[in-house]
Amino acid sequence: MSEPGPLTRKAEALIERLGLSHDHLLGIRFAINVFIATTIVWFTLSRLGDSNPIWAIASMVAASDPQPEEARRLFRSRIINVLVGCGVGFCMLLAGGRNEWMLPFALAVAVLISSYVIRIKTMWRQAPITAAIVLAAGISQGDNAAGIASGLHKVGEVIFGCIVGLTVSWLMSKVWLVRRPAERAKSAGSKGAGQEGDDKRSQFSAAFPPVSRMP
């Protein structure tokens, strides 16, 4: 466990002053996390000409987590299932064209592949969601080539949102370390024991000063 920084110590002092729990502090940090990540996603994609980056923001929130370890696990699972849904959606779009009946069939295929081939239970719903995004884009565009381009754009939004969510979660965990009460008590106990040892050594040195040797 790394040493807490100034922001962590101030937050822990706030906990004691207001009587907040560890979960409350995690919630506050996660709210700030989502605020920062949403700002990054929205203004970045807006500058790139994307006026409605809703899929990127939804993916960012889904890939974020107050605990960085959980955020990394969600990121890996989400990206794999995004690629599965993307592959299924493009294959169905090329095979069935703009037939609306391909949409429920593609979602079912994506679920079966994610459940029985990939076998990653976490975020498995992302596979049919991505397949629906790709197929819906193709059907609404009225042209396979335009549909594929629109589908790739949406998938790019999803991946970008996941990356931003994971990165901001990791940075927030480094800047603002949220420690459990047991960890704070252990750290305080270690510092207290160290201070007590220093005091005893100082008292011993004062009581028994070193004897200087004659030249």
C-alpha cells in the first residue's frame, strides 16, 4: 500500500469530522471520477465532429468503477464482448443486408457465442448490445457500406469511452487513495510505534551520553 497523499489525508479528516463511512467516500470519489471522464469524452468527441457521443459516455460509465482492480476487469471483459458483438453484427449485415429480421437473430447469436465460446460472464450483455448497434446503424443508413462505416464509428465510441473510464479510474486511485478503516488504523499504529521507539532512544541517549575517548 502506497503512502497517502495530501488529498487522501484531507478526505480522511473529512470522514472523521462528518462521520462518513468508507463507502460514502468511495461514492464521492466515483462521482468526481464520472464528472471528469464525462467532460473528457464529451468535449473530445465534440471537437472531432461527433455531436451525439452518447454511446461513448454510456460505455465510459459502465467501464468505470470506484475500485481500480474492478475497473480493469470490467475493461477487459467489455472490450472482448464488444469485439464479439462487432464481428457478429458485421457478418449479419453482410449476409442478410438490411433485413430487419436479422436483428433478433444476430442478438441471439451474439449471446450464444459470448456464453458458450468466449465464456466471459462479466459484461456478456455487451456482445448483443454491440451487435444491435452495428445492425441498427446499417438498417437505418439504407446502404451496407454506409451501415458498416456508421457501425465502426459507434464501436469506436464504445472503445474510446471504455479507455477513458479505465484511465480516469486508475488516475483517481493514485491521486486520491481511499483506505479502509482497518488500513488507516494499521498505518496510524505503525507511525505511533515508530514515534514511541524514537522517544525511547532519545531518553536513553539523554540518560547515558556517549563517553568521549581520550586522544
